[in-house]
Amino acid sequence: MIKFLNGALFIFLYACFTPFVLFSQCSSPAGFSVYPPLTSSTIAFKWNAVSGATSYQIRYWETQNPGEKTVVDQFGPSPFSLRGLKKSTAYQIQIRSVCNGNYSNWSSSVSATTSNSSGSCGGPANVTANVNGNNVLIKWTSTGIYGLKYRLVGTQDWFVPAGAMNTTGMSFQLNQLLPGSYEARVQKNCSSTSSTPATVYFQIAFPCTTPAPPAITPDVYQATVTLPSTPGVLGYVISYRLAPNGTWIQSSQQNGSSYLISGPLLPSTNYEVMLMSVCTGGNSNFSPITVFTTLPQPITTCLKEKNAGKNMSSHELEAVKAYFNRPSPFSFGEMIGINDGGLIFRSFQNQASNQITQLTRHFRNFHTMDEDFDATLNDYNSNIKPKNTVPEGTPANIGYNKGLYQLYHNTHGFTGITASTEILQYAPQSWKDKIYRESDWSAQGPAGIRLSFKNYTKTFIQHFAPANGNASQLLAANFQVGNELWDYPVKADYQSLLLGARDAFITQYGPKSQGGWKMRLIAGAFQAYRDGNCTGTLRDASNCNNDLLRHDFIGDYLDVAPDQCGLLQDLDAIDCLPYSSNSGTTNWTFPEDPDSETRQIASLAAWLKANRDETNGILTQTSMWSSEFGFDSHTVGEKTQAAYLLRRLFLHSRYHFEKVYIYNAFDATYPGGPGYDGLYGSSGLWRQGKQGVWPSPLVQNNATPKPAWHGLMDLKSRFGQHVFFGVLAENQDVVSILMAKPDSTDPFIVFWSPKATTDANADQNVAVSQAISWQQWLPAGYRLEGDTAQLFAHSENAGWFFDACSGTQCGTAQIKNVRRYPAFVRLVPCNGCLNVTNPGQIAAPAVSSGTPPFDPDVIQNQSHANGGDMTVPVVYQWQSSLDQSLFADIPGGTSATYNPPALNQTTYFRRSARRLNCPDWVHSSSIGITINPSSSCPLISRFERKAHFMSNCNPQGDYYFEIQVDQVNADVTVELDNLPGNGINIPMSLLNGVPFTPGSFQTHVQYIDAQTSRWHIKANNGSSQVLRLYYCWANNYPPVAQSSATNFCNNQIVYCSEAFNDPGSENRNWQGHSVGNWSIWPNPGADQLHLSLGDATAENTIRAGIWSSTGQLMLESWLNTGQIQILNTQAWPAGMYVVTIWLNGVLERKIWVKR
């Protein structure tokens, strides 16, 4: 069946098919006239040839039927006979020229009439049309002479293609037709006349083109797909799915202008849509995909389950545990923060540093807002109230607190300061008369309070974290609206405070989505778990049928109106106070006690999980804090305090808490002082000393660290970059977790007995039988490194070892003994081979020292590697090192012996061995070939640090390091230690004044670790060479004197110096701590270590310790002021050691390398 299309479409196609546009440079033929004789079926005519014409066209029609014309293409030369005409019929005829595709005008028509005849002519038989793509074969079954013409249906002019006016065949091929509906006429040409034509219709199909990506109009639960109107397309098939890998859902053929995907779809969800064209001859390919997002669900309530987490059942608790039993995004080092209860840090106003920054740079300051309003505080009624300022809430004395923050941030080095604004109204007033009532903010109710607190927060931002502030001006990192709430203020007023703070953030920084906020917005500390206690100290009205306006359950205080849900979209953290006491009391208990208030931790996690809504962004950017967590050591014992803090810190990480602010940095007073026995009087990590009769946190006033300090420092130094990975055991006998770095490397298991603890039993074995498995979390096979576990430290010494585990198989182990104090065991990769157990012995050449260049003899094999599977061959690999700590493979050094090349600097060699089927190398002891210093060694003439202010770097200034080496006559290496950990700018850096390319930089400067690089000096670069390393936006610049350069040729060590006076150099994003004048030498050394203590110390005697890189205490000694001790290290293995001294109340460390 032929489908007819509209005429307008065919007019367009015909214009493309038979051009009627007249072009220049093509003239109409002159002399066009009828050429006798005329017959009953032919008319002859002639014309004058046109210069440049390539062909001609004739157009003719019956005079009585001018609406139906026929065009004849590419006929013969003049004169020409037009055949196949009807007898006794009058015709009009025109001619035009064709010049290389251009057409002249049609000539004036001439008239001619065919003669009459008595003859007749029978028509063609069985005319058919066979379509093949854009071609059609017209066929008939009768014989004779025939003429053929065709046209698009709906147009007037017929077209006679070349050769079709008078053909003797029984078919004719029409080629390369445009899409559309056609009719063709075939007539028989007899000598007397022409027959009545036979008409046949056929269709040239439009190509079924692939549609463009569809246009989508999304709604909440459905979406409308716009369907294009395309010639030749009958309809479309629509296919959609949930992005990116849902199952495709396909519609039937759709013929309208749009299609509704009714789903129902999910709100705020990505979907994919594609179209397929349906045509007469088949279907197209699917279009490219369009991705669209449905609209968010209209918000009728911001919180889906505002009471989640309250009094959870055991089933609910297990569900929350299972949900968070996966790797945490927050490392232990970043989790640890410290509170300043009692504002004790103000005692450091005249100090250049404080000891707490060794543990953490996260400091939660109780921000006394009334000091922002009053220059001099009097009694409560006399103090200036926010409502007394113009406009309301605008403080005029903010400089005092700002000065403290500048001290804490720019001098002491706290980079993550939280301003926890005090808004709790204690009754009676007991916090130095420093707290406001709700009505003190404004007399205009909640709306007035909101505007007043907006004004306060706006002023705070301008002074403590301005929108265009530099590093030294961004004093506060977090703004917390309220320290703790209890039952003040009422819900509406607190929400006004929180909303006012957000208003100020948006006013000063712009919408959070634009990324310009310089501080994080934190809610005050709520209660996430309540037990229904209505009369005790920790009463909560939310469960007691009382007025729900005054209480501090998070689900009520954050239950904002639907038009304020943006607050919960922008909130960076929620906070809780997981007091370590029995429910409804202030009696300390162990952290895992099911009756403990520390259930707040799991409850807050449950509440956040239940109310976080990815469809509308509510709480999706919100993390969890625990802002006051601690134990009084005078009540539970100092070692127990350490055990409890570590255990609960691990359990915070188990629920993915971002921050845990330990309460407190310092005890409230010195031991036995006023208030020491009160609640939180001895919860500090440090005991306070005394300055006269006053407590003092300064080490020079004999403030001293507690076991908890050492335990947390041990955790931070060993595992600061590790995260919680998963729970291995969690029951009444043992708790064990897996921790590793975020990429799952360097895994450890940690475990402890979750029992009530005393100082007497903290280190006692508790026999258990607990199978554990870590296979589900670690992608590669791991096994226990050994059966021995190590306790976290609770003194300046490393933790003790004890027999704890068994099992050598991959992925599993058995815990046999635990202690109430947490311990850890390393996991190491396991494999299925039996490797060598002894790498064998090597012997240095008989002569193993000389002046450069020194060519040593062969390093001999004393004994081959042995042990393991004796049926598998042993393979060797020689390695070399300049410092005996970083060994590199020697290409080609794979035999049992090795002949070193000529050496210019002292070099160490070792031989590694393994069974062929084992991946791990076992290393022999190293031997050194010493190159004695000589005049041929180059000398480091200077090593300096200079400030620079290059474009695209920190506008407050960055540094470059410049080192000069003279007398270079051989290739040598200089190691640069304690450089900034990031920020190296290679294109800016120079060698002998020539900028580096990435390739040339790697040739000359070798990266060892984040703070160590080696400059490989080439003799052909000159006898005097200068290396300049530029840094941009480095996070930390170590104190200049801690950076050093070591010349491996002669062991010359030069410490960096400031090139000119830069008073701010030590405070640029980093604050070091120096407590005395002590030194170690030689470094590197061998069989002896010299340790000296200078005279400029506050103590006559100090304790020194030397530790292996694995934490083993190798030696402990006491040292007097001015004394030099020579320590015997002959029996120690080569490697890196940490030398520690306890000087002026602060632990100092230096690295010593034994060769």
C-alpha cells in the first residue's frame, strides 16, 4: 500500500529534484521553431546552439490542459522529434539551455498540432514498479516502443529521463530518487498515435535516521519526553532506566508529540532516556542518552524520624552497628580534639607555644560572648546585653577574644579552632556571670533573636574568619551555636539563634553551595539518648510528660519548620555530650557499660542515619562530633583514665565520628587543689603545676603529663593516618577492631577487655577464646605478624608486649589473651610459598675504604641463602644505599657475589634472597665501603631559606630553599631533610639559574619521602652549583633550623638558616617547639653514640631513651646538665633509631641512623 504525503512536502522535494532556479551565464536558445513535417504522433523542432550549453530541456503540454506539463531531459541535437504524442492534438512547447548545472529561462512557447490518423494504439500490459532503496525498476510485459515519465504525487510537471521517451525494452530503471511518493506512466508509442498510459505508484522511503538526544521535562514522580516531528518517521519507541545501571524499560510505538514516563519515578533521582525512530522500512538505532534528574519531593517535614535513636531496642542497636560496620572516612589523627574547660589556655598568653599541639591542632574554645560586649565584666545585671546595642546583637569589645585567638592560631599553631559560643543560662549564675537569657538578645521574640544573633555572627565572621581573609586572619575554623544546651534556651529561641547564624554565613560568604564558607556551621551539643529520668541531675522533660519547650533532645531542637529545611542542608556537624557515667547520674563507669550515658554515641549515629535524606540534601553534609568526653583520674585512676579514653575513642571511630573533643586538656587545678575532687576536676590529660599558690598548666611550673597523654600520643604517632575498618569481635569478653590506612594498607588489629578497669588490673591478662576474621575488609591476604601484642603506651616508655594471639593462616586468627588496656598486632601479607629463612652471609673486600674515586674488590659470598622449600631455586638481588636506610636494586646484580664500580662517596651494599616462587625478599646484613673525605669532595658552602611573593603563590608569602655546593669534580649526592611536606613548584625551581622541566627535575632531584629529597650533583654541570627549590602554598614550613643538607661524600651536615630577618617565618602555618639545647653525634654513626645536654636547661637531670623503628626501647639513661655520655651501640642492628629526652616537662625526639 502506498502512503501519500502532503503536497507541500513534495513541492520541497521536487525543488530539490528538478531545479527551476534560473542562473546567470546560461542563455535561452534562439531560433526555436517547429520543423516540418508534423505527423500524428511526432512534432519536430529546431533551435540555434547556445555557447557553453551542455544539454537542453524540452517542456510541452496539451494546449487544452496547461496544468499538466512534461519535461524531457537530455534529448538529441537540433533538429529533434518529440515522439509519443496523441493524434490531432494541439501542443505548446518550450526549450531551455543547461550549462553545467545552471539553467536558462524557458523560451517562449511555440504551438503545433499533430495530424489526424485513423489508427489506434493498445496500451502496455502489466506495468509494475519494483523499489530497491532509492532506485525503482518499472516493468511491463508487452512488446513495442514505449515512453515513460514520472513525478512526485501532488505536483504538476512530469519528468522524462534521458532515454525514456522512446524505448524498445520491457523495463526502465529510475535511479537515485529522493524519498517520497511517486507515480509513473508508461504509454505505447505507435506510428499513428500514443496509447492511453498505464499508471503505477511507488514509494521511496525516507531514511530512518537516529534521533537526537531527547528533551526531557522532569517532575517529582514522572517526566515528559518531547518527541520530534521528522519526515518519514511513523513514531518513536522510548526506553528509560534508573541511572547508571538500572534495567531498561521500553514503551510501545508512540505517535504523538510527547510521551509521559509515569513510573512512578523516585524524587531527586537520576534517570536515562533514549529514543528509537520507527519507519516504514524498519527502525533506527537508539539515540544518545539524555540524563535527567527528577524534582525533589515537596518537603512537608524536614526530619523523617525525629525521635530516632531514643531508647533503642537491642534489635535497633544491632541494625545501627551493622550499618556503620565499614571503613570510616575519618582518621584517628584528625579525630582527636581537645576542650579548654575552665579557659585554662588563657594561662599561655605570655608563652610562645603550648604542649598540646604535639597531640592535636583541634582546639574547642568556650567562647564567652559577654566579653565581646563588655570591656569590664560586672555582675550579671550590670553587664551589657545584646539587646542594648545598635543594631541589636552588635558587640563592641570583640578585640579581647580576637587577641586570644590570634595567640592560639598564629603563635601556638592551632589550625582547627572551634568557637563554641556559651549560651547556657545556669541557674543560679555560676559561670562568672557570663551567660545571657533569651530575652537578653532581643525584646522582639524569636524573630528579633534571629536578627540579633545574625548581627553578632556577622561581626564574629568579620573579625575571626573574613570572607577574603588570608591564613593568619582565618582564626576560627568552626562556629558552634551553643556549647551545651540542657534545657536552655527554649526550642523556638534556639532555632532562632541557629537560623540567625546561618543568615550571617550566607550574607558574608554567599550560599554554601558556592563553596565560599570559611568556617563550618556546627549545632550545639544535644542529647541523643534519654532514659525517662524526670527528677535526677540529668533529667529530660522530653520523656516526662512535661512542657516540651525546654529540653535538649536533638530530634526536638532540630525539628525546624519545612520552610527552614535549608538550615539542615547547610549544617556541617551535630554534636552530643556522651558523658562517661551511669544513666541519670554523675558516677563514672566503664565505656562499654550498657547502662552508660555513652549510649549517646550510638544513638546520635542512629538519629543521623534515620534523618539523612539524599533526595533533598537534608543532613547529607553533616558529620558527628562528640564534644565533651572524659574521666576524672582521681576517681577511676590515671592508667584507667588512659584505658577508658582509648577504648571509647576507638568506639567513636566505630560509628564514624569526625571529631572527639576530650574533656579536658588540663586538670582544673593541681592535685589536691580546690575543686580537684569535683566533677571533671581531674579529667585533664595533664596535671597542673603551681605558680605560687595558683595552678599552672606550664611545664616550667611543673605541669606533667598523665598516662592518657602518652597513650593518645602513641596512637597519634603510630596510627594518626589510620581509620576504623571494621569490627572483628564485639561482646562482653572482647572488643576487637581492624584499622588500616584508607587504601587498606598497613593493617592492624586492636583489642581489649570491655570490663570495668582499675589501675591494678589494667595490665593483667584476661584469658579468652575468640576467633576473628578480617577477610571481608582486606582485598589481599593478610596474616598475623606474630603472636605477641603490644599495649599502647601509658608512660614515656613504649607499651609492654604480651602473648595474645595464635594462628598463622591467612585471614583469621584466635585471640587468647586480652587486657583492659588496649593492645595491637600488625597484619602482614601472606603467600603460599616457603621462602628462605636465612639470606646467607656476605663479606666486605679486604680493603673496603679509600679516597675517591675508590674501586673496591669483589664483595664475597660467605654462605648461600637457605631454608624454605629446598626444591625451588634461590634467586639473588644486590642493593645499594647511601644512608643504609633506603636501598635500591642494582641492575644486573643477581649473582652470589658483586663487584662494585668506582665510588665517590660512602656506599652500603646488601644481598637479598628469595625462593623463585616467593614474592618477598629476605635481606642480608649490609656492609659499607667507606670513602674517606678528601680535598676532592665538594663542599656545601651555604643552605638558606628565603621568603618569596611570586604570583599564584600564597600572597602572604612562601619560601624557597637555596643550596650552593663548591669544588665539584665528581658526581656526588646531597640529601635535603625536613623540607615542607607539600607545595614544591617544579617549573619555578632552578638549577644554576636554569628552570627545571619535569624531566630534568627527576634527573637531578630524587624524591625520597614527603620531607626528604636527594640532589644528584653532576660534575659536568660546573665546579660551583646552586639548587633553588620553590614552594607555593605549602601547608607547613618546619622551623628553619630543622632543615638540613647532608653531603654523602664527606658526611658534611649543614643546617638551614634564614637568609634575612623575617619575623613571621616561624608562624607561617606551623609552630615548632624547642625546649632545650641537646645534641647527638656522629649522625649517621656506628658503634658509639655521643649524647650531650647543654647548660641552658631548667633541669639538672634528664631521662634519655633510644627506640628502634618498631618501638622497642633499646637503652635508657640519665644525663646531667653539661654532661656528654658515650653510649655503646655496637650490638644493635643497622637502621634508624629515635632518641628521646624528657626535658623541661616536654618530650623531644631526634632521629639517629646507625650504619
